[in-house]
Amino acid sequence: MTEYLTNYMNTVSERLDNCKNQSELLVILAEHMDKIAFMQHERTVHFLVTMMFAVILAVFMVGMLLTDNIMLLILVTIITVLLAFYIKHYYFLENTVQKMYKVYDRILKMKREISE
């Protein structure tokens, strides 16, 4: 997903740099709105998964503190590593969606400029 989003953001930026007419801009706008909706959904799913892993981590940490089971320490370590990667990916998604909003604003500005 990281590579997909990075490639998309580069592509849409290039398309906007080369866009000269209203009809092409409207096509870019429609495609961009679809991508924003898709990425907002993706961001929501990753947020829920991240929170689920955080709750699971908390449960296993409490279990580890209340018992002397070494297996729980291994589980806590694995879940902590997974949670770190989920947080990193969610951070990327969140920031990229915010960049997509800025591109949307740029498209609207270009649309107004071309209309005038």
C-alpha cells in the first residue's frame, strides 16, 4: 500500500503539472475523489486493527504481570513488534490522506483559475 500511494501521489502531481484544460482537470478531480474515499476507508480499517492490537497487548501484559508464564512474555514481545509496524503504517496513511486533501485543494484552485 505504501508503494501504491507513493506512486499515485507522484502520478497525480505530474498530471496536474501538465494539465491545461478544464475537462482533463475534471477527470483528475473525479479520480482523486475516488482515491480519497478509498484511502479514508483503508485508514479507518488500519486504525481499528491498530487499536485491536493495542487492546490485545494490554490484556497479555496484564496476564504477564499476574502470572509467571514465560510464554506470555514471548507473546507480548511479538505483539509489541506487530503493533509498532501497524502504528508506522497508520502514520503513513494518515499523513498521505492529509496530503491528498492538499492536492484536492490544489485541483480546486486550478479549476477556478482555468474557469476565469
